Amino acid sequence: MLATTPMSALELCDAIRNGKAFDASRLSRILGLDPMHGLLEVQSATPWHAIAAELRPGDARANVRTTMPTVGESIARNAAGPDGTPAVGHVASLTLVTPDGELRRVSRQRNREIFALTVGGHGLFGTIYSVTLRIGTLARAVERAMRPEEMNLRPQHRARHALELLLPPEAVDDFMQQTDTRCSDWRIPLQSVAVRRTLQEDDTYLRWARRDYAEVKLSFAEPAGLGAAVRGTQLRHELIDAAIAAGGSFQIACTADATREQTEACYPQLKSFLAEKRRFDPHERLVNGWYLHQRGLLSREGCEVRWAPN
């Protein structure tokens, strides 16, 4: 079988400019290594394990677990790496194709505004062609890698829903006690818990890592049925409220359960983020399910509920 032909920047620009479908897996080459300046340029679909093999061949310590399989996916969510550092901490610059099909290189020094919107921007401000990574920070992430603290309470059950919350580390124990009580009250079994530390960053616009957090992933063995689904939704709403009350937040990348009030409390910049999206991409050429959900959430009008006596 022939290997997939790599995609060039010109080909990607043409695809975006003319609205043509393209195979993103073709963007998986390592483009260049600059040992003198400590930089490595890779295409956006390059897997992290390929980068580890390039930088540290044969080193078992480089075989660390990452939350997202490719560089581009990590950039889109600003996902935390093995030592808890958000992806932006490893990025020197990006080359992306903007919604109008133009190729632009952005960094903290050049086009800083687009850089801040793109990292953690869920793919809404451009399609990333390549990422230039800092070798030094990647090496430190491997050296300081921390495995999550995991507890599988019901290995025989399959988790139906998961919730990723961000808590001050000192609040985790009390929060977990509340979680046990609430799960019991709503008759929704907790299937597993994973806790890991994440670190603060100050470079992105839609910033989730406003301080050092403990990221707590709760998976629920929710029973089947409409009643259980309603109870599960209410439980997750209560747990998000409990995290906020403890000085925490939630992962906006993957927590569709959050209400408008909860989202605005944790991400007051979301409204202006979506306004920037409309400014940079007025024809909405780059749209995905995450964007449609957030746009709909903020445009939804509240509905007053009144209970009538029986």
C-alpha cells in the first residue's frame, strides 16, 4: 500500500479558499528540526508519539500518555500535557490558513491577537498547517510527567457520561465527599474518578487554566431510561455548581451539560470570543458542533417556570 501523500500549504489554502473537503491525516509530517534554537516544526495532524520518537528515540520515558493524540487537537483545546502544562506553553508559533484561504504565521510577537484566539479556539479561527514547538519545554514535560490518580469503582459497568471539572487542589477532598452524597441522593452510581494537576497559563483568549487546578474527571454508570437521564443531568448541574462554589470551574471543551449561567460565571470572555469569531469569519466558513452549541447557549432566552398548585 502506498503511503499517504503529504499535503502542502498551497493545497490546504486552495481547499479552504474554495470550500473543498480534504484529508486532514495528510498533515502529519515532521517538517524541520532546529537544534540550535531548540525548535521543532510539525504539521498539525502529527501524533505526539511520532514527535517523542523523533526527539528521544529509544527513551522509554518519552512514552507518556497525552489527552489528545495529535498536536493540532491539543492546540485546538489547549489541552494539558503530561506534566499539566497547557499546550500553549510548548508553542513558539503557528502557521494557519485563515477562513479566507490566506496562509499566516502567528506567535506571541507576531499577530498576537490571532495567536491567542487560535490556541484553545477549537479550530474556529483557522486551519492549522504547522506548529513550531519548543523542544526544551517538551523535554521538561516528559521529565515531570505525572500519572493521574485513578480509581475505578465499578469496572464491570460502562460509563455513559463523564464530567471534567477544575478545582483548587485544596478543595478536592471536600468536593469528593459532596459528590458521593449527591450521587447517592440522585441514585446515579459513580463509575470512576481520575485526578491530575494542571498549571496556569496567560497566553490564550478563551483561557480555562486561570490558576493551578486539579482536573477531576468523573465518570458515571448511569442506568438506562428517561428518569435516570433526567436525574443524571440534574446531578451534573449540581456538581458544576459545587465546583464553582469551591472556587473552581469546568472544562469548556467537553462539558456540554453546563447551563448558560454556569458558562457565563466560569467563562465571562466567551461572549466576546464568539464576537471575535464573527469578526474574523463573518461568513462562518469554519463551523463545528462545539461552536454551534456555545452560540446557541448564549443566544437562548431564559424561560420563567411557575408551579401551579394541584
